[in-house]
Amino acid sequence: MIKDKVILITGASSGIGYTTALTLSRAGATIVAGARRIDRLESLKQTVKDQNGEILINLLDVTKKEQCTNLANLAISEYGRIDVLINNAGLMPLSFVKNLKIDEWDKMIDVNIKGVLYSTASVIPHMLANKSGHIVNISSVAGRIVFPAGSVYCATKHAVTAFSEGLRQELSQRSNIRVTCVEPGVVATELNNTITDSSLHGFLESVKKIEPLQAQNIADAILYAIDSPNHVNVNEILIRPVQQEK
């Protein structure tokens, strides 16, 4: 099912995006990867080439609508189609609202919500014309459960989860475009590196006591959803570490 599919991945320079690109490439997909850190993308490209895979890379800041459009156009011009979009780019600078880290709120809204909207908008016309496609949105368990210091982050992920369901209702039955929302719990990635609120030291220490998911676990879940038979629409995948309670 997945062999030779053209798969566009945002936030592909590290963590879930990077690992998913390698995993899908090994399964026979053609990868079109975008991220802000072009040096990391070059490393990804070389690794994919070393395993005899096909990949294009391009600079991508998902907060820039024109860059999202450029990445989609690159895929279409080179390969003639986009079969799957994986909206993976995201930020998680957790903080208590009272600390008024408004710049960080803006960044989360721009990347976690607008970035998903812009990237989706860049592929929708093509998928509609082909009456075929698959959109995979990386949300979070935070898209279901709110926690202290996560008010804004959770709000952005609730938005992604809601947007995914809206897309499914609008596009799946009418236009044969499948939609999957993946909701990871604690994953060992660089997300925690964006937290600047020093009052969250205790929270971060408690998270370290949990054996986290690995990026490969999420990549495998994405592979399952994409590789399912064409009549199967895997709408949601909620995946937590065993030791994570909420």
C-alpha cells in the first residue's frame, strides 16, 4: 500500500519527523521533507540515499504560507502528485499563564495551528482533484487532557484534534481523503528543550522518571495508518508510555 507513495513531512529535521521519514522510506515511500534546519535535512537526505531511498528536501518554516506552498509545488513538479501529508512540525514551550510568556504563546499558535492549516491548504486542491489522499496530523495526549502549565499548548493541540475530525467529516466520504490524528504521550524528543519557564523544573524531573515513548514508536503508528487498506480510515491513534497516567 505504501510503496511508491509520495509523502510530504513537515518538521522533518529531528525527532518524530526525522524518524518517520526514514521509516516510510524503508517501506518504499518517496519522501519530500521540509524543516527550518537545512543541515539536519541534508543529514536525513544522505541517510535515505544510503538506504537506496528517494527524497527531496526543502527549507520550510510552516508559519510562512508561501514556503508551505513551495514545498507542495516541489513535490508535484518532481513527482506529479502528493499522496500523504504528515503535519508534524510543532513546539511545546510550556509555561504557567500567570508568567505571561506571550511571545511563546504566539509561536505555538503560529506553528502548531497555523502551520497545520497552511500545510494542509497547500495540498488540498491537489488531493481534491485526484479524489485521493491522506492527511496525518500529529496532535498530542494534550489534545484531550489539559494540565497545569499546558493551557496554551493544550489549546493548540485541542485545535489540531478538532481540525482533524472536521477534515474527516468534510473530505473522507466525499473526496476519498483519509485523515488520521496521532496523539502521542511523553516521547523522547527535543520538545522539552523549548521550555523556558524555570518554575517547571519539578515537572520536568517527574517526566524523566517515566520511560518515554521513542520516536520510532510513533513512526510505526504512522506507518500502520498509512499502510492500511484503502477502505480503512484510521482516524485516531492515542499512544502513551505504560507509566504515564494522564
